[in-house]
Amino acid sequence: MADALKAEERDAIAKLRDTYVQMREELSKCIVGQDAVLDQLITCLFAGGHCLLLGVPGLAKTLMVRSIAEIMNLSFNRVQFTPDLMPSDITGTEVLTQEAGRRKRFFKFLPGPIFANIVLADEINRTPPKTQAALMEAMEELQVTIGGKEYPLERPFYVLATQNPIEQEGTYPLPAAQLDRFMLMVYVDYPEMGEEYEILRLTTTRYEAHLDPLLTREKIVELMDLVLRVEVPEEVARYAVELGRLTRPREVGAPEFAKEYLAWGAGPRAPQALILAGKARAMLHGRVRVEAEDIRALAHPVMRHRLITNFHADAENISSDHIIAHILDFVPAPDRPASVAGGRG
């Protein structure tokens, strides 16, 4: 699916593995646990996607995102989404201004907080659809439009949006088409007992973490371009496509549990995201080609927000994660025999 990598590109991938280990060590200075979450957030950045974070308040989501920006030497802005937030509050606006000593007036563009490398959209479902749409344009097109003019956004541009899964009163749920634009949906869960004790110890003393930047913006953009050249074996690509297709209840060969519990399955963006994120994950681990294990590791965060369950699933408390687990068992992986993967009977 890609031309053979050059020797210097292979060397860059090998060096990135060491840098990634250093990144995790730096993040451990201020983030306790949440290893899988951090792995997925960093993977999504290098894959050029955007991420939806789902978790109750107080789980250090903002700290995680701010710390990632710090070790990567990237600009960071946080926007608290509220019911009265307007599109111009995040994209910016044109103001009428006049230079000193001159009578001529002109419009000057004042950029909003979206003009940063990493943007945290906190509680995105608390703002009206009009404002959500302005963010979606920036995510999809890497630009914002103000007064008929287009203003490009600097790469990397990485949006991490949060949602509180508990409080739904007064919210504006993202429609399926907008959810589909997020490469990953990542669950941030409560810490383990030992981790929570360590968090308590650190946050109730005078401890302050000092993080060292490990990359530059230019180097990150170079590595993001290199991700696209990571090799994907044909059988792994077909595996990703099949995982996506078999979530569709009307698809020929779809398993019975998909037909029973799903109203709609994942669209074509799902296998695309599996491959792109798989390339980034492989590269972060120092590998020049994607393996089936990368696809399996990313199946839940890539597909959980792309599946729409029906009333049967709701009645039996079956989530999209349960269905993805069944799909992973149902479809034989290229590196596993059918009897191990679950097969098709």
C-alpha cells in the first residue's frame, strides 16, 4: 500500500521508539496510571486525527492534554463549551480598527483560541449545534472561515473534545455524522487503588512536576507525514475492512449478534481510521509495518462511537464495546488461527 521505506526513514522510526519511551517517562512525572489512555491520545495525534474523551470530572483529562502539549513543545488552548458560546468565541472575529494618526478604518482579524496546535474542547455537548459546526469545519478542513475569508490552521492541529457521561441535562448530543469525524473515542476510567493513593500523595504536597520538551512542532509534522509511509500488509488491510463491514447488520455474512443488537454499523471511515491509527501505533513502537495486533488494540476506540445500538441492546444493557468484542472474536485475525480468534463456526 506504500513504497518501500528509505534507510533514513527506518532510522527515524527506530529513534521515535526511544523518544516515545522518554515521553511516557516525562508524562509519568505528573500523570499517575492511565497508560492506555495516554497511548491512544499520542497515537491519534501522530495519525492526524481528533479524539473524543469520555469520562467523569476529576480524572485529569485537562492535565493529560496540557502535559502532552508541553512535552511536544506545541501551543495549547482550552475552551469551555457553554450554552451561550458563539462560533466567533472559538474561531475569532473581525473588528473595525484604525491606525494611530490615520483616518482610514479597516477590519482586523483577531484569532480565537482554536488557533493552537492542541485544542481542548471541554464539554463539547453543552454548546449549540451552530458552534459545534464551526469546530467541525476546522477539524475537517484545517481552516476557519470568517467574513468570507479562509484562515488556515497550523499543523499539527489536534482537537480533543470531552463529554461527561453522567450529566446529560441541557446538553446538545453530537449527531452520528459529527461523531464520525473523531478518529478515536477514548474512555477515561477511575484510577486503581494504588494509583489513587499516589495521586493523593502528590496532590496534597508541594510537589510540582517539571516536564522537558522532547520534540519540536516541525519534527512532529515530519513524523506525521512519515506515518503515511508505514507499510500495511494486504492481509492486515483486509482484516481492518472486514471488521468494519461486519458491524453492519445488513451486510452479507454479518454475525447474528450484529443483526440483533445494531441499528447501524460503522461506515468507511472506520477501517480508514484503523489503518491510519495502526500506522501511528506501529511507528511509535519502532515498527515499519502494521500488524494485526495494532488493529485489535485500536478496534474499540475507533469503532465504539460509530456503532448505533437498537432497543434490544438498550434493554439488555449491551454496549457497542460488547459488540466490538464479539466482532473481534468472530473475525479470524491474520496472525491467529481461526480456532483461536473465534472463527465463524
